[in-house]
Amino acid sequence: MINKPSALPELLAPAGNFEKLRAALLYGADAVYLAGQNFGMRAAAGNFSPDELVSAVEYAHERGKKVYITINTMPRDAEYDALARFLTEVGCAAPDAIIAADLGVIALIRKTLPQIPIHVSTQASAVSAAVCEEYLRLGASRVVLARELSIAEIAELRRRVSRELELEVFVHGSMCVSWSGMCLLSEYFTGRDANHGCCAQVCRWDFKLYEIEEAKHPDQRYPATEDEYGTFVLSSKDLCMVEHLPELIEAGVSSLKIEGRMKSAYYAAAVTNAYRMALDGAAAGLPFNPAWKSEVESVSHREYSTGYFFDKPGLCTEPGYMCEKAYIATVDDFDPATMTATLIQRNKICAGDEAELLTPGKYGQPFKAECLYDMEGNAIPSAPHPLMKFRMVLPFAAKQGDIVRK
């Protein structure tokens, strides 16, 4: 048993579009962060139109949850007129906070939308009590700390900073090899500015090191690769702190943030669900359940590490992503009388496949998909078509939003 914490931090999940927002909230997020169609650091995510921003906030508030809108790029002078117009749209949505990094942006938010709290983005690289206090003086209510801090440093920073300022940390997802994401490689190699939300993830490329014998063979290059996969000298391992939430709670953080607005709705559901169970377990004073770690391993990810919290994240030793489970379908409806679920297909499933049902607050429940049916009740050998509706008898009760995976 562990000591029960006096207060639980918020669980904050990514919402790259409305589907991901619904998944994150259904599977246990206290709040979500998302972006409009401009000025967010994930420009390639689905993101939200002005009307969708309003709908997203209404949807979350109806469920007692919060929405934070990111405006965390570093705009040039020529962009400020458009930024002012965008802030008007954000004001109409009335989010619970705006996440910003640039001091000019923060000043404009305070002038234009003084009623909306400001959270300082991790892009601002806050690593000291002094800088946190200055952001508090400038009107911020929360600082998202730089990812390069250890737990011991965070605990000391919390001790030194005024209690009215909340502290947030990332606990899961992709790590950037550059300091707090302030990278120039993408723009240099591809013309896509990472600090305007267009990162090409150059750090994930398969780089090769070469030795050159300048005197004898100036044009001859000899590869010096790390292993048979290549040399990943810039690709950082992913962050996973699901086993260490009690330590973060003890350090005094107010919010635990999951990275991943570019990732799938399944990722938003499964990872949020795992952290919700782990956080509630910590609240109950329970020991860590290895099944919670298995859940975060079920999504597409790189090798995991604990980031800078205890040591250093390290670099990937294998190429690409690992994934233990495939997202098969989402439950659209369930008839308890016949135990029949109507599902919306995401990936192919065949009759006889081994599968699992993922439902909020539980880890995967295994079963065998004995028979599949079309919407007219005819038996079918498989459900091969994207977004097709089909039916399946389940051994467990289910509800809308539950996930079938294999």
C-alpha cells in the first residue's frame, strides 16, 4: 500500500479533433487541450473550426470537464492582425484557459480576453521558480514546466513558487530531442517551421554516420552505423510515467498532461484510460497494477522511458513504432437482451478472431469473435470495409464508445 495523496492532479488529454475529444472525455480525462485552425503547435492535426471550438467547449462543460485552447506558436509581426481576429473567435468559445508561449501573445490575450486564464506552454522552457513567479506576475494562472526537469527539481520548484500558480507536467507521449521543442531542423531541411506547428520530425529520420579517409579517398564514405536498423542519433524515446504517478503527486503538480493530438482516437482512449485507472489507484492507496502498463503498451509508440524525471530519456534503438493491439471497431449501440453490439469498423476483423473489449475504467477483456453479422442479420466471414456497420454477440455488456481491439 502507498500513502493516499491529499489531492489528485488533473488528468489532461489531447484532442486533435472532435472524435478524439469524445474518446478522451469518455475514458476519464478531466480536461482536454486542443487548437483552432491557426496558431497551434500541431498544425497537421484535424483541429477545430470556430464553430467546432464553441461546440467542443459546450460538449465538455455539459460533462463537467474543461477545455484549454492552444495558441502556442511564435508568430511574426505580420501575423498579429490575424491573431487578434482569432482571439475574437476563441472568446466566443469561452474556454477554461488559453495555452500560450510567446510574451507578445500573452500580452495580447490579457488585453483582448482578460477574463480567460492563461497557461504558459512548455514551449516557454520554464525551469525555475524565478521565471514561474514572473509569469504569475504577468497574469498566468498555470505554467507547463519544461520537460527537462527532474522530479526532485519540480518538487523544489513547487516549494519555492507561490501556491496560487499551478504547475503542469507532461507524463506521456513523444519527446523532442531539442530543448522544450524549440527546434530548427525541420525548417532547415524541409522549409516546415516547427515553431509554427509544422514539424516534419526530422529527428526521427534514419541518419547515417560516415568516416572519410580524406587523404587517400576524399570522396569515399564508410558508413558507421549503430546497428542493423540504422543510426538514430536524434530520435528520443517516448515518455511513459504511468508507474510513477505517486511520485509526481508527492512533488505537488496540479496537472498531468498526455501528449498526442496527432495520434488516433484509440490512442486518446486507451492511454487516458490507463492513466485514469493509475491515478485513481494512487488515490485509493493501491499498489501499481502491471495491467495499466500493458494498456499504454497497446497503442502505437516508440520505446518508452521516464524522460528526464529520473535520468535522461535516451535515444531509440529500433526504427519506427511498436504496437501491441489493433483498433478494430467502436461500439455504436448495444442490445442487452441479445448481448448484441452494433459496431463501426476501423480495421478488418474475421469471424473466429481473438479480440478484447476496452471499456472506460477497465483494462481489455478478452473474448473470441465467434460470429459476425451484417445489418440485415446475415452471417458474414469478415468486416473488411472502413466504417462499415456490422453486428457481433459479446460475452460482456457494452455501451456506446467502447472499443473492440485485437
